[in-house]
Amino acid sequence: MTRNAVTGPDVKLADALPKHRSLYYGGSWHEPIGGYQDTINPASGESLGRSAQANADDVNAAVRAAHKAFADWRQVKPRARGVLLKRLAETLHLHAKELALLDAANCGNPVAAMVKDVHDGAEYIDYFAGLASELKGDITPMGDELLNLTFREPLGVCARIVAYNHPLMFAAMKIGAPLAAGNTLIIKPSPQAPLSAYRMMELMEGIVPPGVLNLLSGGRECGEALSAHPQIPMVTLVGSVESGRACAKAAATRLKRVSLELGGKNAMVIYPDADIARAVAVAVRGMNFAWCGQSCGSTSRLFIHESVYDKVLAGVLTAIKQFKPGDPTDPATTMGAVISKAQLEKILRYVEIGKTEGAKLLAGGSVPQDPRLANGFFIEPTVFGSVTMDMRIAKEEIFGPVLSVLSWRNEEEMFAQVNCVEYGLTASICTTSLANAHRAARRIEAGYVWVNNAGPHYVGVPFGGYKQSGVGREESIEELFAFSQAKNVNITL
């Protein structure tokens, strides 16, 4: 299904705001025992109103409701589950503009990009709706007197914890696989950007049976309670390495399954034979400057062969001028705001670290001077040259619009530098040589590799990281099977 990302009537933020800011489970809205806290507009620093903070008691209540619903939902025929999932997807497509506006106001990303996020999230629900009948088993030949069957069953109540950088897309795309497999689900959006998830649940209310799809907003206590709960056999998380380790540690006490999409310090390698114009475009696209580099897949280490270093770098410095920080709710804005004051301060600290370590600041590195942006959390696109791999800006995830540019001469040394970090989520290779492309793709330690491109995900293609960048593969049929368990039945005739 192809959608135009900017069609539909204009929506005002006041009209898009969710009517409910509490917890949704068992088919209805509930006041949180854990209370409320404000959620902030990062472009202005102003409050967007309260958001519920679920505590351990709230988690227990939601799990009870989801567990009760599981008994019936698992018996719904796969194709019937698929039909309901398609209705969820279509609902998101129809309300893309208002959901995107909520994300733009609440997480700071440009609204034009967020409209596409909504459609992308819906596409993943639709994809898994079509796979609902594909959880098939096997028959193993064992002779005339025995029949051996293997089939797959759902796990139960599953929890999915998502990040703030793509609030609606992450919340939506995590619905399809567990529900298609016959599980019930609790989604926990980021406490920094929960508004679109509230509105999503308002729009989806009544499509699936009560207790099948539930929403708990909250912070650390909520996440820890979900990760450790004895009646949740699987938990997934999109977030930092630190959060992933905490989730895995809590889950280990119950031997539950985990799927973790974590941080990245991703490399882009430009070979001397690369198409220069394409390489420049890919290098800029891979940094995700539109949402201030706040993406674990951003290619924030740019390895340029010394023979084309000056040409590519000059092109990058020119191309990034298209990204100007501005009001995220304005469709003309090309670069939004950082999620919080704390994150902005962290990015600025890394800029100072880079300068102290000897890197050359070539662009950006400071907040914009536009007085209209003075109260928000904005930063200019930032590029460092003369970077070496002993610098912190080359090794540590900044999660901001900071590109580190390195020069390479020897391919073996370059591979060693690319692979020396603890991350391994994505990578990009720019070359016109098929041999270079295959060799580099094999040698680079990353779970998702682009050649002559960077950034897009493709429905049905497994996504996940190597090393500390995560555990498991999602966005494909592997994700569907991860939310099921195999049972073997041996029959003596």
C-alpha cells in the first residue's frame, strides 16, 4: 500500500491532543496509581500537559487484564486476527496527519517526516496481518506406526518498551507480530513522548477485544516491573545499551525471552571509486539530521578514502546547509529539536570534548541564534574533521547531529577501525565495485548494511544488531516466530 505522506486536511495541535492521558488496559481507561507528570514540547520548553506514570501496581492490574484476554484471543482463527490487524493499520493511515503533529510537538521531529513515520508503522501492522496464517509446523517422517507433529503456539502476555525518537512508528510497528501470533500485548511508550500513543489507543479502541492491546505510560518503575513480571514471558525494548542491559538483567530472573534494539556508532565507508555526488547524498541522509541525529541507526562515523576525502567532505559541508533548525510543527521545517534540555547539554559536552581531543570543528557545534528558538532544545548540524579512533566522539554514541569524519588509506586498517567499537547495528558502503561492496559487507561487523544508500528500512527484511547493539531480529517473519514457541506431539498409531 503506497501512501502520499502529506495528503489529508490540515490539523491543529489543539484538536489533535488526546482526550485521555491515563492508562489503557482491559478495554478501558484507568487512573494511574503512580500519578502523573508533565510532558514537554522540546521546541519551546513548555508543558503539553500531564501524562500517566504507571507503577508496579498499575503493571500488575494491566497484566491481569491482558492475561484474562489471552485465553480467548489465542483461540481466534489466524485469518480473523489478520482482518482485525488490517483495521488497526487502516485506522492509522486515516489519521496520519494528526498523529504526526502530536509527535512533532512532543518529540521535536519535523512533522513532514513524522507523517511518513505513521504510515510506516501502519505498514508493519498490515505486513504481519498477512502473515498471521504462516506460523506453520512440520511433520517428521518416523515410520508407519508413528506420527510426529510440530506446531507453534503463542507465548502469552508480551510487553514492548519503545523509545522517544519515533514515538508513533515504534508503538505501531510493535503491535503486529505479537497479536498476529495470538499473544496479548502491553505497549510502554517513552515517558518523554507519550501523546501519540494515547491518541493511537483512542483511535484503535474497540477494534480488538478488550485486554488484547494495552498501553502503560511511565518511567523506570514501569519498565522494570514489565521486564521482571512473572506473567510476561517476553519483553522487547528499543533504547540505549544501558536500558537494554537493565531489561535483560530483570528478564533473566524469570528466564524470559528478550529482543533488544539498542545503540549504535555506525560507520559509513566511502571507497575511492564511489560516485561522489551519491556518496555525499548518502552520507548526509545517513546522519538523520532532520531529527537531530537522534537515531540509533545514524551513520555518525564517516570513513572517506584519502583520495576523495576533500571532495566528499566539501560536498557534505555544502549539503548540510539544507538542514535549518525550526518549529517542528511547521511542514517547511527541515530539522527539529533535541528531545530534552539534558540531551542537548550532553551533545554540547561532546562538542567540547571533540575540540579538546584535537578534532577540527568544521560546521555547527552550537545552538542557533534565531531568537524564536531560544526557549527550545535546538542545535546546528555539526561536523568534525581530522577525527581519529582514539577520540571519544569516534567511539561513544552521542545520539545527536554530530558527524565524525575520518580518512583511510589501507583497507585492512580501515576495517579494524570500523569494527573496534562495541556497537554493530548498521553500516553503509559507497562504491561502484561489486567486489568492494561484497568484501566490505562481509568484513564489517553490523547487522544491517546498505550499499550506496543509508537510512531506509524495508518491510519484511530482518533488522537487528551485532555486539552491544542488540539481541534478536525484527521487522520480518523472524519477529513473528519469535513471539511463538514450538510444541512437538508424537503419536503412536
